[in-house]
Amino acid sequence: MNAVVCVHSDLLREHISVYRHREFGIPAEDDKVGTGEPVGMVRHTRRAVLGSLAAVGLAGCAGRLGGDGDAERTTETSERTLSTVPETLSVMNDVGPVSVTGEERSDIQIELTRRGDPTRIERLNFSVQRDGSSVSLVGETDDEGLIQNDAGLLLAITVRLPTSVAVERVETVVGDVTVTGVGGSPTVESTTSELTVRSVDGFVSAQTTTGDVTIRDVGGVDSVAATGGNLALDVPSLRSDSSVAATAGDVELAVAPELDATVSADTDTGDVTVTELPLTVTEETVGAEASGTLGGDDYRLEVETNAGAIELRSLSG
């Protein structure tokens, strides 16, 4: 039995509704799959709502992934192609995982996989929303059964797009996020899932409430945070003061030795290990810390975890 956390649907829907009204605002959709009312919104950031969703989750219940094992399930797969390529793209999905991959191509291919109770699967909606040179791909549902896991509803979004398109945001509420080989400097967020970013030339920001974060082979890092999960990332460069923080989890950083930054690392209940970097480690009665300056001191890189170990090593090592 796979245990998951399910939250009270009314509370979660209220948080999402309040947040949408407060933070979103774009023209109405120009394309939609599924049923229900138009979405007509853009999520500029989900950081403000992540903490609220996590707090609601603590008052939730234990459920089984997919709900009733005897319930009938159906899977539908469809494809969409956007011939007019935007300058920027964002993907927001409330009801499943998202994968975005940059390729040598001239259009954007979208594969949608919808799964669930055949009497309710049509409640999984997908829309393409345009705002000038920007496009947002949005997956959502108004079916409370998804949140309560009694219908096993899922909408997986897979996007393949030209590397010339700058990816701005990729967000999920329930579902892993994978971003590979895209252009731009994406912000990647999830409430209850893992985040993986690889082979991105720009700077990456990432945040998840519950799940691991992996960032490798990128141009640089802005800020990365996980409430419950491990962090593993490359830090080749910074463009501002940055933080890498885990509430409960290990942190492993491969840092460029020429990084223009003063580094400070601190853990409340674990060890700090430094390999081939000019940082000084100080063991404390409980926990440890490390500090030092690398290639310059224009920026600060703060690394911390409340419960876990920190490993800092040379990116070139």
C-alpha cells in the first residue's frame, strides 16, 4: 500500500481559490481541452501559497494512492501542437506531473495523459492561454475527488519545445517536475513532489514543500528551498545573494571554486563536510558550520538545514 497525505478538500480548494483571485490575472484562454469553465488566469508565483497548503496538509488524512483499488480506471492520451512559437512559456498543473524538454525543433509538442474514473475523467481540464508573446499551459480540475484521492484523477503534461523559447515557470501542486535542456532562467515549484532540473544555461530557482530537489549542469542558481526533502545541486555562478535551505533534509552542493561569493553553511543537527574548497569548518556541540570566501566577495551564498548534513565540494573536483 502506498501511503500519501490527503488534505481536506474544502480547505485546500479555498486556499487555491483565494490565491488565484489575489495573484493571477491574464486574458481568457484561446484553447482548451476538457470541460468546465475557462481558466483565464496566470500564476505569477506560488511561493505565497506553499506554506498555507502545507499547513492545511498537516490537518489531513492518510489515504491510498489511487483510492479504491477495485474502482474502474481509464487512461486517455492526446497530443497538441503549437505552430506559433512564443518567446516565453510557463506550465502550471494542479493535478499531475509536468515534464518540459528543450529540443532542436520549430514547434511545441504537448502530450496529455488523463487517468481516472471514466465518469469523472472529463473534469480534468487543459488550456493554452496567450498573452502577447507569452504562453501559459494550465492543467486543473474542479473535482474534489482528486484532492481526496478517491477517484485517482491525474493529468500528466509532457512538453517538447525549441531551445529558443525561454521557460519562465513550471509549477505543480501534486506531481513531479522535470525540466531538461530548456532556454531561459526557470522558476520551478511544487507542493508535494520532487523537482529535477538539468542542462539549463540560465539561472534556476526551485522550491518544494515535500520532495527532493536535484539541479545539475545549469548556468547558475538563485534560491533553492525544500521543507521536507534533500537538496543536490551544482552552483557554477551567482547573479545575486542566494540561499539554499532545507528544513529537514541533507544538502549537497558542488560549488565552483572561483565562485564570486562569501559562503556560509550551517546545520543544527548534522555534520558539515568540505572537499577541495577554501572553507573553514567549525564543529559545535550540536551541529556544525563552515565559512569562507571563494573567488570574490560580491555575493553571499547561505546554505542551511535544520535537520541534516551539509556537503560542500568543488564543482571541478
